[in-house]
Amino acid sequence: MFKQHLLALTCLCISPAVIATPLPSLASPTTSYNLFLIPSHNVDKTVSTISHQLKKQHLSSLYSQGYLPHITLYLTEYPTQNLKSLKQQAQQLASQWHSFNLTLNNIESTKGDWLMLKVSNTPELQRLADTAAITIAPLRAMDPKVPTWVSHYPEKLAAFQRYGSPNVFTNFEPHITLLPQTDHQKLTQFMTNYGDKFHPVNFKALGIGIAAVNNNGQTKAVIAHYSFTK
């Protein structure tokens, strides 16, 4: 608990302008790595159920394609040579945290026609995401590619340009991506038949993982995972 208070104070005391300044990458090859929250198994079961519902609307979920459900804490591009340092920072961060409770709140269709399973943003989760960004940002690449979907959200574009990630600090919106941009009409029908009837599900945050991801921030394999202190 004492360590968590220290981390919270760090979040308050360090200027975002300072933490957003990455170490020079010297034009090294880069890879997009996702530092993400590992949820308890009932989240996988919930996503599997939603996947079956999507199939009934002739929509192929990311889960049905073998992609892993996850909750992004900090996603950006890194010089590939920084993976070892990223693992070390992630392991240290996980060792300073305990498992905590969260809720899958609702299913949301975005204005860009993505489908998201929204997660409750508790103070503890926000602190974890903020601390991850503070700790990891210096390792990132200086000029990451802007994801195409970010153009739909001016405030996220500004965050991306400053921090190398669109979903940090006040823009952090925890979620599990169920579908990338897809057919609007089918998505609307799914929301009417299933999405709007979703009931919240409680789960536990168990640890932190690292994965190399595609252009949609999705992965089929975990590079490393670190459990929180029980």
C-alpha cells in the first residue's frame, strides 16, 4: 500500500511535458508493443459469449479470429532493441501492485463503427495506467505512426502527438476491442438484439502483459506476463 501511495504521488508531481520526452531511438527498427492488463478468466468467457452473438449477425469477432481479449494500459511504438528494458519496467510495476476488482460495464458501438466492451475506470486502474505511461514513455520511439482510427478523435490525436499514444491520462478509456471498423448496419442490428441488453460483469485484474500488436492494436501471442502481488 505504501508503494502505491508513492506511485500516486509520482503521478501528481511529474510534469507530462517531461515524461512525454522519449530517449533518442537513432532510427532503430521499431515494433508496436502493448502493455496491457490481464483480466480473470470470466472475462474470456464473456467475450466468447459475445463472439457467438456477433456470429449470429454474420460478424466475425476478433476473438473468433484468435486474437486475445485484453485491456490496454499503454500502447505505442518502441525501438525493438528496447524490449528487454520494457520487460524489466513491466515486471517492476507488477511487483508494486495488488490484484483489484473491476467491472465490464457495457457494450458500445463507436462513431468509427468499432465495437468495444467498456471497463469501469476506477481510481486504482487510472493510477496504474498513469504510472505505466510515466514509467514506460521514455523507452518509446520518437515518431510512431498515427493509427488511422485516431483521426476520428481530435482530442486523441493531440494526445498521440504528445505522448506517442492516444489513450493516456485524461484520454484513458479502458475497454476490450470486440471488432475493428465494420459494417454499420450489421453493428446497429447487433446492438439492438444483444449489445444494448448486456449486463455488467465483475472481474479481477491479475497482472500485466506485453505483446507485439498489429495496426489495430491486436495480438494472438503474449511475449511476457507478470502477476500482481496477491
